[in-house]
Amino acid sequence: MKKICFLTGDITFGGGAERITISVANLLAKDNDISIITIADFDSARLVYEISPKVKIKSLNIKDWGQKGSIRKHYFSIICLLRNSVKQNEIDILISVQATNMLWILPALAGTKIRNVCWEHINYSSHKSFIYDICIYLAKKKSQKIIVLTERDKMLWNTKKAISISNFPVFNMPCVNIEEKQKLFIAIGRFSPQKAFDRLLDVWELVEKSGKLGDYRLELIGEGEQEFFLRTKIKEKGLQKIEMRPFTNQIEVLYRKASVILMTSLFEGYPMVLIEALQFGIPAVAFDVLTGPAEIILQNKTGFLIEDGNIQEFANAIIKIVNEKNLLEELRGNNLEYRKTFDSESIIKKWNNLFAEIMTV
């Protein structure tokens, strides 16, 4: 049985990368010895997503992980702790969840026979810092394989090491009761510059001012450094039909009652929330950024792709869904049919085939 380990910054964080890491680990644990190393200190009470008892969690116990200066402060400690952990547990393959972890994976594995794989969750074109450039270079030179989420991103990486393995929804074709649906728009994600919720507030302002929203409302679900900024902007704009709520481990309850999901990110990889939402028949409206939404949304069938940055067009799409008779029902029906194409079994097979290939090298 192969010993596979995923390395992540903080597995208790409620983001899409953490969600799919846990989902993949849970399914791989049926045929492999799976563990997750989290750099941050670990408290199971903080977990947002459920982890299989077959998946072992190990922590490097960096207590101020994520704070300014923590990487520089703990760099050598992370390398030493990681090296000791993977050697003691006789790991065969170490998977870097995000390319940035290459900074400590490579020195930690020096002189060992442990294979390493880079699993990137952000599209290639969004890497604009010097540190990311270094991490990408290291991944291309030293990783056995680089997993990206879309075929478009595979081309952008421009290396034979890159392969495309898409995400899959945690929820597998759940029973959907239309009677549970409310007049509710949702947007889910970290309150960070990347997710650009401020653009959504600009959109929502136009929708509210149109007077064509009826009884519909919007809920923003997330946490992050821009929370105060967004709350302030909501007050300044005088928005009435909007609420902000923290991440929840009861996300299924939200999906069951939501009618439409909105996404105004500046960039995406392969957004988990969109493929999860469509499992519940929820159509999406999203800006057509370089990668992500266009790989998931079927234009005018399961939702609407909007020219990136076109605030008025985005608002018009929302107004159209609210006011055009039978449109929402049609979109919802298309999503319930389309969801059959997202199959976790075939995706996990790709992972196992990858491990088999790597172990023969």
C-alpha cells in the first residue's frame, strides 16, 4: 500500500483548496495509506470539513502561521520538522497543495527517495510575485508531476510534467427539493482581494437601484481580511437586501435553499463552489476570467458568463433571472441534468494511475 501525504498550510481553513484536499484524501484512503501534514497548529474543533478516520492528520505546530513574517521566522523550522515527519512515517509521495510549499518541500526531501508532486489550485496567469515565480521554476525543475485543474492551465504551464485533474463535488447528485428553494442569491469565498466581493457589491447596488429585485436577497458567505472593508462599503452604498455570514460546516443547508450563485473573482483555478452548487441545481452568474468559470458554466444553459469587469451586464443578468418567467426553472433543470458529468470515481482513478506511474520512475 502506497504512503501518500498531502502538505498544506492550514487544513482547518474553510477554502476550496482545503475542501478538495480533504475530499480527495478521503476517497484515496480506501486503497492507500493517506496522511495530511498541516503546517499550522491543529485543533480538530476548527475543522470546517469532515475528514475520514482513515486519513491521519499531522501538524508541524507553527502557531502564528499565516501572520506577517511567519514564513521568514519559521522557514528552517518548517524544513526540519517536515523532513523528520516524512522520514519517520516512510512517505512514498509528498504532494504540495499549492506551489508555494515547494519552498520547503525540496530542501526537506534532499537526499531522500521520496517523490514530490506539485498540486496547484490557482491559475498560472495569476502568479505575479517574485516568490511565486521561484516556486513555479522549482516545481517545473524538481517535481515528478505538476497537477493543474484545467486543460487551459496545462497549456500555460508549458511543461510535459503538467497534467490536468479537475476537482469534483463533495455532494454526489443529492436529492433536490424545489420547495426548499428560497428567493436567495449566494456568493461564497474568502473575503480577499482575489475574490473581489467589492465588485459584487457594485453589481448589487445597480440591481437594488433598478427596483426589479422583488423579494430576492443576497448572502455573502466567508471570512477574511477584507470583511471590515466590505461591511463598510455595504453601509456606504446603503444596501438593504444583503447579509454577510461566516463560513459554515453546514454548507449543504445553504445550497438547498439558494436559487443562484454569484462569482466576481479576479481569477480562479477550478472553483469548487460552482461545481458544488450545480449539484443542487443552482445556476451561476460569473465573470469570464481566464480559467475556471468557463470550464464549468454552460453559457445560457446552466448560467451566464459575463465579460470580465462589465458590472452593468452582470447586474442585467441577475435582473433577467428574477424577472423572466420560467428562466430560473429552466436553468435549474439544466443544472440537474448537467451535474451527472462530474464524477468523483473517474477522477480518483486518475489520481491512482498517477501514483502508479510515479512509483515506477
